[in-house]
Amino acid sequence: MCRLLNQSPPDLLDELPYGVIGFLPNGRIQRYNRHESQMAFFDRDSVLGQHVFLELAPCLNNYLVETRFADAEAAGQSLDETLPYVLTFRMRPTRVRLRLLSEPDQPLRFVLIHR
């Protein structure tokens, strides 16, 4: 799935019925689909280039999310995990399911947000 998302053009990601945040290993956001923009009330153009865990979504900067990406990268392993989560940044607490995706040979990592 990570490879498919990396190869998909942004307009195709806009058609997905869930949020997509794609970011580089340094945390800088490169992909942010329309669904996530509408649900989180962040304009895509203002989000691109931001650090996902420090600027856009500090509520994901913890051992459940950010650390899993860091651990997978350090081990040179793929990451594909789904977990229940509660988003709390700039919104009332919202229950979601997150899917965390990364592959060592792919440039972008992804957080998929199913509301």
C-alpha cells in the first residue's frame, strides 16, 4: 500500500474517502489530500512543507505514532500498522483509526486517517 500511495498522483489521493498525509523521513509533508483538508480544516497549501509531528499534528508526536515510524526506519523495516486513536489537536476529541505506512525503499511515509 505504501508503494501504491507513493506512486499515486495527488489528484488520485483526493478521491480517497479517508485522510492521507504523506511525509518525508525528515517529517516534512509532501502530500495532503482533500478529504483530510476538509475534515481537519487545514488548507492544503498551508500544510505542505510543515513538519507533520511538530507543526501540523503534535497530537501524533508520541510513542504510538511518531516513535513507530522512527523505530521502523532505524531497523530498516516496513511499517504497516492500524490502531484506534483519538485526535485532539484544534478540534474536539475525535475517535479515528490510523494506518501507519512506510517502506525503507520508498521516499514518503503515510498516515491514513479513517473517521
